[in-house]
Amino acid sequence: MANRRSNLARYIRELKAYPYGCLEQTASGLFPQLYTNAEQLKALGIVGDSDDKRRAAVDIGISRLLQMQKDNGGFGLWDKDGPEEYWLTAYVMDFLVRAGEQGYSVPAEAINKGNNRMLRYLQEPGLMSVRYTDDTAASRFAIQAYAGLVLARQQKAPLGALRELWERREQVRSGLPLMQLGIALKAMGDAPRSQQAVQLALTTKRSEQPRWLADYGSDLRDQCVNALSA
């Protein structure tokens, strides 16, 4: 248990110390701060800011993320004028929705724009021109599953679109999108397909052949998130 706490403390420190301010690194550095407070961090041996200062820093981070939101609701990697980052759009929207749930001020307009964009990802996969990937179909599936999960968290994912995605499950090249899809299906009321998706997720690993799927993933990352989600 002590070793796990030590590892957790190290991971939180490293995320907080990210040297760059791109979309992914900004969101990743902020994510754990939604679910920690000064007392918990002190117990992990992390001497940090007070809760008020931490919340103020999260507010600044949210503003930074919103500066990277494009007019269509998606997000660019460094600013809103850059190419659209599809998987990261779902990742950042996941953070923003959760931040709102934790009491942070997130503009409704930004959430609505992001939701509308993710809805298009889910219903019109052809609009996603994924620039760097070794498997376009697998990358699009991963983006759609994550977008579906974030929408389902808000009860906004069309069940028909989630079921259609499940029918294309042979496209996956890792277990995490299946887990995300399974959770989304359950949230929207399809327990049988949800159970099937979750079971398949737990037995699906990334290919041992190195591939970039444009989802910032690894087999270890996928297993950890699956374990937390199952």
C-alpha cells in the first residue's frame, strides 16, 4: 500500500510539473486536481498550495483550454487556429464536464459547442481526417467511443449511434474504446450490449506490433483505465 501511495504521489507531481502548455498536457496536469485536496496531497507527501489556490489554478487552466477551442467546438493542440485534434477534443470535454460536476465554472456555450462537435464525430465519422495514424478505422472508433462516453455522461448520446458503433467492434485495436463504449451503452439504457462490450474490453489488448492510433495510449494506460472503470 505504501508503495502504491508513493507511486501515486510521483505521478501527481510529474503531471503538475509538465513543462509545456499544449492541449493534452494542460488537461492531464489539471485532471487529478479535480479529485484531490490539500489534506490528501499532504498525506501523500506532496507539499502544495492551499485548496483556494489549487481551485484558482484549475480555473486558470480551464480558461487556457477554452482559448484552444475552435469555432466548430473542437480543439486545437496549441491554439484554436491549429488543426483539430479529435481524440483530444473528447479528452478535454471529459475534463470540462467533470470540472463542472465538481463545482468549477465552465461556460455553457463551450460545453454545448463541444457536445455538438462530439455528436458529429459519433454520427459522421467521415468528417474526422485523422492526420497521423497507422490505422484510420481504429482511430476513428476510439474517438467515437470516447465522444459517446462523454455525451452519455450527460445523457446526450444517441443510443442508435452507440449500437451502430458496437456493430463495428472488429475495428478496435485496443480494449479501452470498448470499455468506454460499454459504459456509454449502460448509461443510455442498453445493459446487454454494455455487458458484452465490457467483457470484450477486458480481454482485448493492444497489438504487440508498435502502432500509433492517435489516442495517446499504451497497453498499460488502457489496462489501468479499464480496471478503474470495470
